Amino acid sequence: MSGTSLDGLDIVYCDFKHERQEWQFELRAAKTIDYDDGMRLKLKKSIDLSALDLLKLNIDYGIWLGEKVNAFMQEFGVKADYVASHGHTVHHRPEEGITYQIGDGQQLANVTELTVICDFRSKDVSWGGQGAPLVPVGDKYLFSEYDFCLNLGGISNISFDQDGKRLAYDIGPANMILNYLATQIDLKYDEGGRMAISGVMNKSLFAELNDLSYYELPFPKSTGYEWFTESVIPLLESSDISTVDKLCTAVHHVSYSVAKDVKKFVSYGSQMLVTGGGAKNDFLIDCLRNYLTGSVSIHIPNNDIIEYKEAIVFGFLGALRLRNEVNCLKSVTGAKYDSSGGVIYKPS
């Protein structure tokens, strides 16, 4: 996995087992490889490259991924059956039928001498879907003991079953808004919510954030940085309260937004798994528990699941693709059909 935050490449080594109609997994090794300044800059500027230069980067990045996979296997003394690679998203415009993740699958297969599954999103997009989110398939089969799977990343998103169908959508901003404010007081992020908890919630800003029109849209729906810059940042910047008070207010807003949606679907004894960087924000989790008023039991997993859940799930999507089983749900993406997405490459 390589996320849009450009913080590095996540690699995991997992065992997947299908027994008695249920899937199980064991995470046996995991590592995040930081991008050096050169690679980070290449990926950051990739969206502006010409078609020819982007194709060249696709090949180079595929070779680089293969080298990192080989080094990972050597370091941990493991040998994989296959590599499931999300790649790095450069263009994602599903409304135009376009999604493009770089990391050439054939180069990756040649370097590792392993079967490679990549390009997981294109088939769904070709059938009118968003090509995202894909993680809810993993939520459904690998974390089935939970009624809800909440991810508090840059965006808060959730998945759950309703009437026999898996549903998933973006609720709203999470770490995106918190990190934006933290940088204004010279912090990369507000560790544990320590600065936010020292502030005071501002009712006016809280109400303005809660009233954003996105929250009234029906799902499936998704949002991103463009919406954040156009709709959220102006509200933050027009407020004259202190940054610490904005942080406190933002934590309450994120918690309130999640709780408001979850309460629509809870039943007695509901269990919710929380992952993503926000799971480490103690103040955020405490606020979320308060807004849920005991209607849902929140579970914070161990750090490996918090950090590597997405990479684990893409490994699982690869297993499903090799079995030619559904790994992309139309109920989640809005496509015409469920599909088994991913292109398979064999080493030459």
C-alpha cells in the first residue's frame, strides 16, 4: 500500500485461511518503508507529468516496489505465494471512467519472480462504479465479529451490513482537519489530542461545521481534500478563536458527525472496530464514546491492525482474485455488478 499522504510504503506478510465457510488471517510480518525525498517528490508531482513521463515512472516505480518486496522477504525470512499491490494512485476520476495507480505489475512480477495482482479498481470503474472503497470486503470477511468498522484516517469512513448488503461511505473529515490545525501551532499532529483537550469547544464553529451540506447527501458517497479546501477551511479561517479552541471544536465535530450516523443503524449490543490514526487520539475516542452514549461498544485493536489494516485487506483482495471470487461490491461502489477486480501478472 502507498497512500496519498506519501508517508511511505506499507508491506505486510499474511496467512489467509478459508475454513468452515469463514476467512481467517494471521499477520506474520509488517513494515513501513519511508520514502526518501527524491521518491516522495516524484510521486507528489506525478499528477502533472506528461503521458510519456508518467508511463516511465510507472515502470520505474514497479521495479522499485519489486526491490522493496525482495528486501522485505529477505529481512523477515519469508517467501510469498503472490504479491497484491495497490500501487500509488495518480489519477482517480471515476466520473470520467478513469483511475490509474502506478507500479507496473509486470516489472514487479519479474523482479520478485512472483505472481502479482494489481490494478484492483479499473474493472469496477468500467462498470460505472467509483472503484472505491475496496476495504469493506475485508471488513465483511476478516472482521465479521464487528457490526461496524470505522476508519479514522484523513477522512472518517465506515462500513456495515444492512438488509444483507455491505454498505460503506465517507462520513466527513477526521485527521485531515485535526492535522491542518496542528500545523498552525508547529505540530505535525496533535498526539493523543493533548492540545485539543486543553481548549474549549466553540458552539458557533461547531454548529457551522455540523451544518455543512455534505452531511445531508445520501450514501454511497465519498469526499476528499478538494471538498475540505473548498468547504471546511474557509469556516476554520473565518473564526477568530484560538487554534487550540479550534482543535477542541474540531474533535467534537468529528466525534459528533460519526456518532450521528452510527446511531441511525445501531441495535442493542452493537460492536464497532476503530482503526486509522484517529484510533490513537485518546481525546477523540473519549468524545466519540460520549456522543454515542453507550449505544455502541468501541474496540481499539492492537497497533499492527491500526497501522496495517488496509495493506492486510489488499492482500486478502489478491487471494479472492486468484480464487476468482468477488472482491468489489456494487452495493459499496455504485457499479452495475459485483466483480473480481485485479490484473494478474506472471513473472516472465
